[in-house]
Amino acid sequence: MSTSDVAYLKTLQGSTIEALKRAIGPATNVAILDVPNQRNVGDSLIWAGELAYLEKLGLRIRYIADSRGYHPGDLRAAMPEGVVLLHGGGNFGDLWPTHQLHRERVVTELQEFRVVLLPQSVYFGSREAAARANSVMGAHPDFTALLRDRESMDRAMVDLPDVQIEFCFDMAFGFEPRGFSVARADRVVVIGRRDHESSSGLAEVPSDWLGVSNLVLTDWGPIGGAAGLRWKIDRAIVKLDANLMRFSGKPSPARLNTLHRLAERAIHDINALNIATALRLYAGSKLLVVDRLHAHVLAGLLGINHIALDNSYRKIGSVFDEYSGHLSTAHYATSLEAARMRARELLVE
């Protein structure tokens, strides 16, 4: 990263720490729920940033669980008092209902804890889903939703009028890659999403789209080789823990102190493997064209020229306009043709 980008990033991080201090308060213990347990590198980068910020704040993480492995009795046993944090990201709304229903369950079951939703984007397509979320979360005596862009703040003021909201920068900006080098970078990488948030068409561009011989078209795909086997074993451990918890139907001190702790370590490993794979992909890249928010964020953190296109509800554009686009290597395009033209310009600079 350039010197100016490093200084700018420090400003974002300092502001984020202050926002977290206000939201979390004087607690020293935290639990983190809805933690990422899948291949999405963006969630893993958010997770890495969350861990970095919590370490800087001197907070002790007493319990973590994904949406399937969470049990309120286990959480209470591991952390009798403290603050419950819900993982940040881009699934606050009804596009990804599993995560939304999970957090609504959490705020219903954990009324005695302060609950903080770490920075999210908000989007509800259904008025009924928005009204339910507002009712459930607004009823909690001490719930705060941190939102990572002003457009989400505006949506929340309409859709979630009874929910306490505050602004906070995206957690992934707390991630600090170390030992990264772009030596011998000569390829162009296109990362195009293929799920129901996709709207750019980037995933469908042909191999000769930019007229370069070394173009890689991908998404956050599976991990291969020995790392892939390790990733699958980690996932099996997390799934076993969740299945045993559901089978017993009640807190289990023995499981909490053995298998669940193994599952927590497996979750850390899953996310570390996700990030390591992305760093290897980026290390050989001269330019990236992406339509995933955190593919853009990672390129900015690594100081690599890149062009970002938007998703279906301006999740990327809103964050880009407010702060991530201030990084010197970040560029934005509103169409595939605009992205192609800008990419060709950058490749000859």
C-alpha cells in the first residue's frame, strides 16, 4: 500500500475502535455468534478483522458458534456475563434468511445480555420480513445494530424504526496482511459472483474479454489439495459438534469443554485457509476486476489495482462511495463495458 493509503487505513481503524468501544461498553468478555463456516472469503476477512479489533480492545472471547452450533445454555455456561456479538457482513435482511432468522432467535433468547450486531449492510425486499425483524430486535432491552454504510442507515430508519442503529466501518479493514508480495505479478483475475446478489454479468465474460492471455475467471471456489482436505475435516468437526448439540437438546459441560472447543479451533482454521487461498490468488495478480465487496476490499488492502462493479442492491457502491473507494488502487465501473475500458487503461499504465 502507498503511504497515503496506510495513513487513511489507520484513520478508518481508529474510528472503528471508538465505535466498538461505545457499542460494547465496559465489558471484558464477549461471545461471537453466526461466525463464518463456509467458503466465502469475504466473511473470512470480516472475521479476521473482528478478531484483530477485539484483540486491540483487550476483550476476551469466551464462546463462538456458527448458526447451527449455537446453544443458549452453552453460551451462558461459557460466559455468565458479557456482551454477545453477532458477526458482521452483508446478510442483514431477507436475501439470506438463514442468518436473519438466526439473529432474531438470538435476540429473543438472550434478553439478559447486551447484544451488538457488528457492521452489516441492510436490505429487505419484503415488508413483512422487515416488520418482523423490527418487532423482534426492537423488543430487546439492549440491542444495537452497527451499519457499515449510509444507504443501509437510511433503509434501517424506514424498515427498522424501533432498532438502535449506529454507523461503523466494515470490519475487514481491521485485517492486516503480513508478508504479502506481488513480485512477478502478470495475470488479470476476474472474480464474478454467481449467486442471487449477482447483477453485473461479470461471471459470464469470455476468456478473451480483455485481450490478455493470462486471465483467470473465478469466484470463491473450493480449496484443492492438502489444504482442501484439511478444510473438509474442519467442517466435519464443526458439523459433528452441531449435530451432537441438537441431538442432546440441552447444555453439555463435557461437550462444551471438548468437542465444542475443537469446533471453535476448526472455525478459526477454516477462515484462515480461506484467506490464505485468496492471498495466493492475489499474489500473482497485476489487476483484478470484481463484483464482490471484499474482493475489492482485499485488493485495496494489498495495494493492487482493481475495478469494482456493483451487486444487486448497491452494497458495493455505497461502501465504495463513502470510504473504500478512497484507496488509491480502487476504481469503480457502472457497466461491463466501462470496466473493460478502464481495465485496458490500467494495464498499459
